[in-house]
Amino acid sequence: MESIRKARSVIFEEFLVWPELAALMDFVRTRERIFRQSQIVLPSDRADQSDPGYRRSRVTLQTGPFGDLVAQRILFHFPIILRALGHPMFEIRSIEAQITASNDGDFFKTHNDNTHADAPSREITFVYFFHREPRPFTGGELLIYDSRISDGIARPGRVRRRIAPKQNQVVFFPSCCLHEILPVRCPTQAFVDSRFTLNGWVHR
């Protein structure tokens, strides 16, 4: 028998103050060299963990002071976030963060963030959007799906929310939710014109 798990999400506008956002943009602008091709978690010991047919972007785990800044902001708002999601309270073990740059043709097909054995403690996913102004790319929408559960397997149902990248906006949703990043179109193909996110996970 199939059941439907409805996706929940909450958005905060103006998550950082302007000097913080400007400093974050300056941080990525001068650090293209630290970004590496994004990886996927595979159920094997394959040396090559990339799959350009499933995910394409560049990522760095070096977030400077900004990973901690966003983590502190999340902790401050955490009770409100959980109430908005209808999610039970839990003790936070850690907050994991990375910066992702998505340029022309980059995307991430439908997935969730906590079903693989390496990531079961991811409870809440967050995606903070930032970019140059005026926005030099199109596309890159985040789709969050309801899940159709059958035989313990989650498959995408209807699109519950379609979120266009918006400057200084952050979205939170349970890490079990299926979601997708649509292809980005960036005519200049310049790194600094990428769709940037500071994204990550709250671990229980």
C-alpha cells in the first residue's frame, strides 16, 4: 500500500545583515581555487565519487567564518524553525555546512539528504542563497517534493514548493524530503556569476 508524506518547508528573508552578505560574497569571489567538483555518496568503495549525469556543481567545505555565522543564526531561530515545520524538538549534535557554486548547465537530480548510511543523522536541511547583483543567471530553482512511500521506498510525488534563488533568503526542510535543483543558465560562465548557496544540515 502506498502512502503520501507531505513535504514541509519554511523560508526566512534577509537572513544575514548587509555587511555579512557583502563579506560572504567577497569571500567566494577571491577563492575559486578552493572549490572542487561536487561528489555524490555511493554505496561502494569506488574511487570516483562524481557523476556528472546526476549532479554537477562545485563545492568547498572551507566556509571561513561564515559557516559558524550561519550556524549561530540557525541556533537562534531553531525553535521557530521547528514549529514552522511541525517537527519535534531534538538535541543538535552538530551543524554541517558547505558552499556550493552552480554555473551554466549545473544541476542536482531528485534526492534526499539522509537515507545513505553515511548521513543518517542529518535531520534538517538548509539552503542559503546569495549571488551578484543584478542576478547574472537564470534557473537553479529548488523543487521540494511530496514523497510517495511504497515498500519503504520514497519516490517523488507532486511538487510541494518551487523556490527561485533569491538574494539573502534561506529555506529549511526535513532532510528526508525529496528535492531537486533545476539546471542553471549562466551566459558568462564566469565563476563569480554562479548561483551560490551556503547549504548544509542540522544533525541530531
